Amino acid sequence: NLAPYSQWQNLTFDPPMVMFSANQYPDGRRKDTVLNAEETGWFVWNMATYALREAVNISAMVLDPSESEFDQIQQDSDVTITKQLADNYPIPMIAESPVKFECKYHSTHRVPGNSTVGTIDIVFATVETIHVDDEVITVDGRLDISKIEPIARLGYFDYAVVRDTFEMRVPAADLEAQLALEGRA
């Protein structure tokens, strides 16, 4: 799914795990992304970037399960996206996304809301393979966030684009704690 979940999060690094949550539709149907993850055991997270913003927005449309987001984007935008098959399971990734996670489904936790649309599915997965385009890796091996320009949904119709980053280290943390915070413990 190209649409950036405002409820998406990295969870841990040992093993690498992620989660996303998806509200039900007003008629009580569950989102296709959740159902596909449960049925196939896999999903791909594609990093949404400023360059892909138009395609991201189109991919958020409610489509019939038999319709393809890829086809809809090609039909409704000037953005060209290319399907790339994942290594672990034959599901599509967005070739133009600079960072992609192949995720192996772990479990779903359903949380009832106060309304049909308020009910959510929280999907947990382990990250089995990470794809990073070489041109977005810095000389010290980190992601060049200002070059990638990831976008995030803020709520309402508002988004943000990340073009500037800064580093802060936890004061007086020992080496083991620093490595853990970097995901290298």
C-alpha cells in the first residue's frame, strides 16, 4: 500500500518488527490491506516520499478488492510507478520508493471502537527484508533523509515533508544503551 498510515510504527529491532492499524469502513468491512496480510502472511511497506505524493494520495482511495491501486495510479496521475516483486513472497512493491520493508505477518489485534468506523485492526509483523536504494545511503551508511524527503500524514488533510534532521543522544547513556538505541545491540 502506498498510502501512508498515520498509525504506522517501528516497534523494535531484535527482531525488527512493525505495526499498522486500519479502521473499518462505515459499513463494517475490514480494509483490504489487513485482509491481504492475514490471508497471504505478507505485506510490503513502501516509504511514501514527496516525489510520490500524488500516487500516495490516489492509493488511499476506496477501491473494490478486485481493483488494482497500481492501475488506478497509472490511470489518474502523471506519476509513473513500477511494480517490483518482493523477494520472499510474490507481492508487489513500488520500485520508485527508496526504502521498502518486506514484512511477514505475525498477528492482528482487533480493538472495538465506539462506532463501526472506530473499530480498528492492529497488524503486527516482522521485517524479513529491507530494500534501500544505494543513492539514498550516506557515506557513513545511514539514510539520507533530506534526499529521500519522506512524507507523513498529520491528520485532517495535512501532511508534512521531512527535509531537515538533527541528532540528539541520551545524556550519560552507557555504550550498550547507545548501541541499543541505534538498533545495534
